[in-house]
Amino acid sequence: MNGAVTRVLVADDQTVVREGIVMLLGLLPGIEVVGAAADGEEAVALVERHHPDVVLMDLRMPRVDGVEATRRIRAAHPQTEVVVLTTYADDESLFPALQAGARGYLTKDAGGEEIAKAIADVRSGAAGLSPQVQLRLLERLSESPVKSAPNSGTSGTSGTSGSPGGPTAPTAARAGGLPDGLTVREAEVLALIAEGLSNAEIAQRLFVSQATVKTHINNLFAKTAVRDRAQAVAYAFRHGITGTQQ
């Protein structure tokens, strides 16, 4: 995608904030702002009209809020990615947005470089989560003990026991069970998705082909009933499927 221009739509109900984001994006190379919406309902309509690659979405907006707008956009235009750009990083804002289909989540103290990286990340298939949001997800995980599911579908464990410098079994697997019939390898892939790795990076980390990674992703998406990588991230942290060592 070198040299490609990413078409971005901005949605924020505060005029000064919206205009400031548009001005900032206009200074970033490789980004073209195709529209600006004052609420979620207008954002949905402008996506229908302009078919942007990425929407920068505020959450607290009149008429239709950012979560519902994200849900509608992702359902009607799955090729359009959504990056939340909001003041709030609390659980009540974060998890509904990810479950609605947002692939990125930034707070409004993010700088231009961080916004550009999140846009590039979601365009490449990775999650565009700010360091603060990733920390909150980890804190949320540490606040609740992992619930072990019945031990099923845990075949194919070769190469996953955690040799020095290599991949380690996810924490949920080490706790004694994986949910929804996930295999250990599928859980490893899910944990790496939660770290924000792309398919190519996952393949490199696990020493397998990208085709194999895609197969694992398709299987785990079907088993967990998630629609995209952002929902997979939320699922991974909700069930304690991370590569964090004890």
C-alpha cells in the first residue's frame, strides 16, 4: 500500500475539535479527509456517500452515538474501518465500541503521529489501540480471575510449551482450560492478535505460513462468534487469552 492515499471521515459533535482534527489530518502525508460529521447519524450518511477507508469516531454525540454509528457502518460497509477518538477510556466506553466493530481506540490526547499509526494499523489489518487503552485492557484482565472452561479441543500442542525465546501457551491455557473449543494454537494466534500483530507478524512469530495463520483465524472467529479483529481483542482479554507470563 506504499503511496496509497487513505480516505478518512471525521465524526465529532464539537465544532472546534472536529475542525482541529480535520486540520491535523490535512498535514499528515498519505491521508485525505473526505468528510466531517457532527453526529453519528450524519457519519453513517456520509460513509454511504463517500465510502471512506477509515472513520475517526467520537463516542458521545447527539442523535446517534458513536457506538451505534460504528455498528451501523461496520454492518453496511465492512470495508470501512473505525478508529474511536474520544475523551473517555473507561470500560463502559471501551468495550462496547470494540464489540460494535471498532478496530482502533485512541484518546484525544493522542498526537498526529499516534493517530496516523492507528489509521495505518487498522488499514493493514492490525488493531490500532493506544498504549493507555492496551494498559486498561491488561488492568481489566488482572482485576478478574480467569474462569476455566471445560478442557476440550486442546490437541495440537507441539511447539507451544514455551521454549526460551519462543511463543508461550496463553495464560488461559496454562490455567487449565480454553473456551469455545479453541485449540492451544488457535489461542496463541488470538493472543498475538490481542497484542496488535498483523497476520505476517504472527506468521513470523510462530514460524508458520500466512495461509496457516489465516486458517487459524478463520477457525477461531467461527468458534468464538466474533466478526473482526477488534472483537477478537475484546474476547481475548475477557477470557484471559494472552501471552503474558506468570
